[in-house]
Amino acid sequence: MRQTTASMTNAFSEYQQWLRGRQSELEGTYQLSQCEWSLSQDEGIVTYRQAGKITAIATFSMIGSYCADNGTWLWAWANPAIDRGHAIPRDRCASWATDTGLTEFALPVFRVTECPELWADSVPIWEFTKASRTSIERIASMAVYSMGGLGVQYYTNPQHHVIGCAVLKCVYVPAYSC
């Protein structure tokens, strides 16, 4: 097992703090947590609605997904169900692998438990649910930060025990909704 460095832990914490700030800004402006939402790969947008009225639209790039059944992360670029035009670029993941020393980041799929840098400083492994949330937030925060994104939309598939996320690149209120 690799040794988690203080600089790696600090970088992850800074990315997480930065993303939480971005999410708070989005919430303050658009109140997205109060909205129903739908993601369309065909259109490349996430649509947010309140009381049936569109309140915001966002463009996105899919980051990837975590499967709780086997503890793995699958990058969107490696997922055949994700449109390549809406997936985070493979070279971005390879760049993170180099920058962080986490060679697993360059793989299409990896076990979160084999990357203690993503969770070890936050919780013991037996708190796996909390550890997986921490890991997903750390991966998402790196993606949003490196892509200059505005925030992240998390999505779940409870039947398959999957949590995924997408970088929100541009959020706006459509003119016809005013």
C-alpha cells in the first residue's frame, strides 16, 4: 500500500473545500437542491424544474460512477452507456494519475479500497458508506476544479447501488422562463 502524503491529503481537502464553495454558490443562485432534475445525454443538458417550471439548465460532462456492490469507480470515458461527447476526457484522468501519483486514476475502473488516499484520512475503512461518499466527492472535486466547472450533479441508481456524478460546465436561466 502506498503512503498517503501530507501534500496529497491537503490537495484533496482543498479541492473538496473549493467544490463545497462552488456548490453553495450554485445553491444560493439557483436553489438546485429544491428542484427536480433530469439529465439528457442526447441534448447534453441537465434541466432543473420547480413546480413544473424550468428554473435552470446546465451543460455537463459525465465524470464517472461508483458501484457500491463491488467498491469500484468507473470513469465515464470507459463506460459504454455514456456518450463520448459528454464524458470527461481520458487524458484528463491520465494527467491526474501523473499529478497525484495515483496510477489507478489512469485505469478505466479501479477499486476505491485500493486507493486509501481517497478516504484514509477521513474515516476508517469499516465506515465504508461514508468512505465511499468521501472518495466520490474527492474524485468529483478534482474533475470540477481541473475542468473549470461550476459544480457537480450527483445521480443515483438505487437498484444497481450506483452513485455517479457530472461536472456542471455552464448553468443559466432560460430567457423564456422569466
